[in-house]
Amino acid sequence: MFYYLIDLLGTVAFAISGVMVAMNKRLDPFGIFIIGFVTALGGGTIRDVLLGISPVTWLINTTYMFVVIGTVILAIIFRNKLKYFNLSLFLFDTIGIGLYTVVGVEKGVAAGLHPIMCIALGTISACFGGVLRDILCNEIPVIFRKEIYATACILGGVSYFILTLFDIKSNIVFAIPIIVVIVVRLLAVKYKLELPTVYKK
């Protein structure tokens, strides 16, 4: 139940971040829904395809679709409440990657994959909804810039497997990696930490 709740919370967080980007681009309501949908479920869809899950999760469990629809409608209605666009977008996107990293890692574990593959799967789940969102909105995806983004997901995935070495409750094993991802991302932005670049300044 806790795992399922994390999955739904990640869906909500990413749907809101997608809606905010779409509204900033002044898309029509249908365009806003599409961007919200792709952002919320795109990474999970790619994850399920890689795992050979057919049909993908959101086609079987309609709760995900209803959550996205409800989130998009509420985000549009209360758009004026999201006063600080850049800050709000950053926070929802950060929360989303934290939640989805753990969901992806756990899916890989359930499929019996090697820990490295599980971490890769978690990173894909967390990042590729945002990649699709940015591409559709004609932006360079954050994951392809110098920002600490996918790296935060990788660190969260690593912390997950470190925690499994100890006798710790499963809820804590789920929760701490989420916090790791969010904290690493917040600290990276606060202190302007970036990955090294191959290009001269």
C-alpha cells in the first residue's frame, strides 16, 4: 500500500509540473492535458516497456488516468495559487523524481534484475517523463544539461540498496532514498553544483 501511494504521489507531482510548463507555453486545455499526461506517465511507460510488461500499468489500472485528469483539472483551476512558477515547478519536479526513482528501482527488484540495472531503471522512470515533456515543449531536457538531476536519482538508487543490507523496515527503505534524491537536488541548486562540462567556457 505504501509503495502504491508513492507511485500515485509521483504521478500527481509530475502531472502538476507538466501542467505548469504547458501553461507557461500558453497551450490550450487539450495541450495542457497531453503534457501533464506525458510527464506523469511517460517515464513509467518506458520502464514497463523495457520490463516487457504488456499492457503497460496505466492501461490496466485506470486509477492512474483518473489521477492525472483530476490533477490537471485542479492545477488549471488553482493556477493562480501557484504564484511562484519557477519555484513551484522545481519543487514538484524534484518531488516527482524522488518518488519515481524508488518506484522504478522497486520494479527492477521485483523483476529480479541486477542492482545496477535497477538503479538505471529507477533513473529512467524518474527522468524520462520530464525528457518527453521538455522535448514536446521545445526545451532542452534538464537531464542533458550540467545540472545535478539524474545523478541525484542514481544516488537515491544506491542508498536504496545500501539500506537493504541492514535490518530496516521496508517503509524506511522506500522513504530514505526519496529524501536522498530530493535533498541532493535541492542542495545542488542552492549551491549551484554542476557536473563538469567538456566545453570551454
